[in-house]
Amino acid sequence: MSFRATIQPSGHNFPIEEHETILEAAIKHGYILPYNCRDGVCGVCKGKIAEGRVDYGKYLASTLTDVEKAAGMALFCCAKPQSDLVIECREVNAVSDIPVRTMPCRVQKMDKLAEDVMVLQLRLPTNERLQFLAGQYISILLKDQKPRSFSLANAPHNDEFLELHVRLITGGAFTGHVFNEMKERDILRIRGPLGTFFLREDSDKPVIFVASGTGFAPIKAIIEHALHIDLKRTMHFYWGVHKLADFYMLEKAKQWESSGVKFTPVLSEPLPSDNWQGRIGLVHQAVLDDFRDLSEYEVYACGAPVMVEAARRDYTVQRGLPEDAFFSDMFTFTPKE
Ligand SMILES: Cc1cc2nc3c(=O)[nH]c(=O)nc-3n(C[C@H](O)[C@H](O)[C@H](O)COP(=O)(O)OP(=O)(O)OC[C@H]3O[C@@H](n4cnc5c(N)ncnc54)[C@H](O)[C@@H]3O)c2cc1C
């Protein structure tokens, strides 16, 4: 059975199914409420049911006392609707509303999907979840060294594990460790979420995503989030690598096409054995070739600094993209101490 929930004071409202928690339904429809564990333990998602009835679900008794329940409070990560609802809580409208946390995590899985790309799944401690916006990154904290940044490749609705796509850097201390010494079940310390590379959902402009190499990671998170909330904007995705084997998740990107994301893979140095019939050249140039006027678009670019810099310069100067419609994360190296 389907109901409607209204958030006060914002007045935002969204459909909610009988089997969904308030938090799940809110996130699904693009409204981020404060949360952490999603397991009825931490209490961060506690808010008021101003009107309507809920099934309170399973939660830790000390986190929501009977006195609080009598006063109309509920844990939105556990409570499911039994009628239309009016709830009172704050919405997370900006990254500044999301707490930055330091926590340990376990390496759950390591998959080497290309010669120089390792996909890591990190598991947080029991009852802990990291709240973040699709596209943000975390820092890996290292002993006696500066932290290393890696983008989260999963979207917030799918947060059982944190997914990282790590490219091996020749001479790189941390990525060398990942490829040569790290094992599943090792413990890492992370800090996050960080950054402002996330989809601006208050716009209805068509979107162009441009990624080079593992710049795919945050773009994957954003596209998965966009598809999850059924974003109605036109989406184009350009992904550039050197040779065919560097497309470490090609099938995933191709699958998005059936949901309406136009995907253009681009190789800069295809091997004869690749037998490549697709686009050849620099990925940012492929966008220039396809669009004469970008004045009504938003561009999200991520990956090698040289690609991101060229994209910003050429799209704004040559194609009329407004400066404030260009969003990027550059995969710079961590500066030396
Ligand atoms: C916001 C953000 C998000 C990012 N997300 C990702 C991601 O999702 N995936 C990804 O693959 N990368 C990502 N990066 C890039 C990643 O953080 C860097 O590649 C990182 O520095 C690699 O760490 P490392 O310890 O392996 O290399 P480092 O040890 O930092 O070495 C980097 C480079 O410096 C050279 N170097 C090392 N020591 C010295 C020295 N003493 N003097 C001179 N040169 C030296 C190395 O040879 C190497 O070329 C991101 C970067 C940023 C800023």
C-alpha cells in the first residue's frame, strides 16, 4: 500500500510504500535526512511524527525511549508508514550539513579489474554507516604520511560497503601497498565524506559527465544515484582511457544506456589487437566535437588534472558553458610533506 509523507518545515513530500522506512523513501526521492547507522542504534535520524501512524520497527530500546515515543518521536531509519505522514526534521541541503567522520574499516573485497585498477569494497564497523552525497570522496589516513584521497564509487542508497577504484601509481606509496601487500580483511582508517563534487539537483539542465581513467568512480556513483531517483534530465557520459583493457567496468556503463544515459567510450591509444571501431582521441575533445553550444548544459568532469583543466577552459571559452555550470574533481597527487 502506498502513502504520502510530507517533511516540515520544508513542505517537500514524497510517496512512501508500506514496506519502506521513512529514511529509505526520502533518500529514494532525493531528500536527504540526517542519518548514520541505518540500524536503529545511533539515533541520528530521530525526528517527530507530527501527523499519522507508523510501525516503529526494530531498534535499540535505549535509543528511542517510551517517553520520546509518547512525545511523537520515531527513528526514521526503522519507522514504516501505516497512513499518510507529516514528519518534522531538518533536511541535508548542503555538504556542510553532513558530518565528517574518522572511522576504521575493513577491506572486505579486492578485485583487480585491470592491470592497474583495483576495486576495493570497504566494510564499516557494525551499526555504522557513512552519510555522503554521490560523488564525494574519502581520505585514507596513513601512519606518518599525508592522507590519500579516493572517490566513493557507490551511491548512498547502496551503502553496505564503500567502493573505491584505486589506480596504481608508479612509485606511489599507498597504491603500491594496495597492489602488492594489502589483503582482504586488512584494516584501514578513513575520514570523510569530503568534497563538493555532487549532482546539483535543483537544476533541470541536461548533464554531460566526462571521466578519464578511474575518474569513472564518482561519476558511477552520481549516475547510479540519478537513475535511482529517476532523474528526468538528459544525461551523456563520456569515458576516456588509453586502450580497450583499461575500461574496467565497460559493461556497467553500457547497461546504463538502457536507462537513457547516452554513453560514448573514447580510446586515446587503441592497440591494433583492440580492433576498436569507436571514437579515438582525447575524451574532452570528443565532447567539443559533439556539442557546438554548451550554454544550456551542466558538465561534471573528473580524473586526470590535465583533462579537467582542458575541459573547463575549452567548454567555457569555446562553447559558452557558464563557469558555474562546470563541476569537477581533479585526481591530483597528494603533495609531498
Ligand atoms: C579529490 C580526489 C579524489 C581522488 N580519487 C581517486 C580515485 O577515486 N581513484 C584513484 O585512482 N585516484 C584518486 N585520486 C588520486 C590519488 O589520491 C593519488 O593518485 C594518490 O596520491 C596516490 O597515492 P600514492 O600514495 O599511491 O602515491 P604518492 O605516494 O602520493 O605518489 C604520487 C606520485 O608522486 C611521486 N612521488 C612519490 N614520492 C616522491 C618524492 N619524494 N618526490 C617526488 N615525487 C614523488 C610518485 O612517483 C607518484 O608519481 C584522487 C585525488 C583527489 C585529490
